[in-house]
Amino acid sequence: MLKVMQSAANSATPNSQWDDLTKFPTPNSVQWDNIKTQLDLVLLALETLTGLGSDAMLSAAISLNLETKVPDRVALWRLRQSNPIRKGQGGRKKLDVEEARSLVLITCYLAKQHQELIRRAVGLLENIAAKNQEPHQNSLLGDYIDAFCNAYQERMEEDKIVSTELLTNLALKLMVDLLFYSASGGHRQLWLALIDRSTKQV
């Protein structure tokens, strides 16, 4: 199924995408912490696969007319620090629903820009799985998994031991998810996925 997904151009404007997200129910307070965690992890997967940094995210915010929500590196850092499992939570800013929507739109905008890389990585994963090989046997997948695991261990609290196997599975699942988020309507899929997973453990 993933192999036949086409990179259809998304003609929706940033304003119409924002309006799309406002039509969905606002998460309740119980769901909210898990949503903040999931959203930060999706961004972590995107940046470790593509090599993107804060400059690209801020540029995307300008392109999407979201610079008032994400005006600079400090604001972006504070939004991502709202993830409850991040290290150094002291004084962190709470993430409100409009800021979460902004990060969703930025994530999907950047995923669309790098759709070919994401598609290639997912295709490699499918091929390797069909041959019963390990992802690390491919250089692109191996580099991504290592980068994701290293970044996760560097940035997240270690209240409990997270195995390399678990992190690898998480990295690969998020990579496949990014392909769907890079497609037309990906912003809706990501928002619904965040709500759907909000009652589950990361």
C-alpha cells in the first residue's frame, strides 16, 4: 500500500488547514500530556531522519503564517520542552491547543518537503522486512535509527529503562507515520492520531 502512495500536491492553504484542525474536538486535560509527548516524538523522528533543525522549523512557521505562535528558537524550544518526559522541565511553558496545532502544521509542511526521502526510507524498510533482514543492515535506516535513539536518550528522562529494541521499533513506526503525514490531508491524520494515542503509553 505504501509503495503506491502518490505525492499529490496539497492545494490547501495554511488558513484552510488551520480551520480543518479547529473542527476537531479539543483534547481534555487527561489526554493533553500524552499528546505533547507524541507530538515532540514525531518532530524528533522528522529531524533525525532529514537532518532538519530549528531554522527549518522557524522558516516553515513563516511560510505558514504561524510566526506569531512560533516566533523564534527560544519559543520553539519552550514549546518542545512542554513534553512531560523531556529533561529539564523546570519553568517550561505549557503548550496550548493553538500552539499544538501550529506544530502539527509545521511538522506536516516539512514532511511534505522531504516526502521523497521519507518514501525511500519506508520502501527500504519494506524490502528489508520482506527479506527478513535487520534495518541496521541498510545505511540510511541504520543512521536514522542511531540518530533517533541517541537523541531520545539525550533529551528524555530515564525514569525507566528504555531498551534499544523498543526505541528502534518506535523510530521505525514514527518513520512510517511520517509518510502519511507528508501526504495531502496529513495535518488531519496527525491531529487525529495524536488524539487517538493520547490514552496510550508512549
